[in-house]
Amino acid sequence: MSRLLIILGLILVVVGVLWPWLAKLGLGRLPGDIVIERENFRFYFPITTSILISLLLSLLFWLFRR
């Protein structure tokens, strides 16, 4: 269990460090991501990005289990 938490923590750190470059790739601005902008309000719900990241992580965990 502690090994899994350490790996997840390291993955989060790597993603945090790489986020500026990932943003340039368009991650977070995919079609299907919901953005509502008003005068003093901005709501952003990255549903497509979340699904894509979930599929990628599921594939990685599946590969690690094998």
C-alpha cells in the first residue's frame, strides 16, 4: 500500500512539473471540456480531459499488474 502511494505521489509531482508543456499540447482544452465565462465568473469542467487521463492511467495500471 505504501509503495502505491509513493508511486502515485511521484506521478503527481511529475505531472505538476510538466504541466506547462502539457498545456501547450492542448491537454485541458479538448472538445467536450465545458467552459462557461461570465463577467466576474469562470467555470471550467474538463470532462473530456478527465476521461482521457482516466483511460491512460487505467492502461498504465493494467500494464503494471501484468
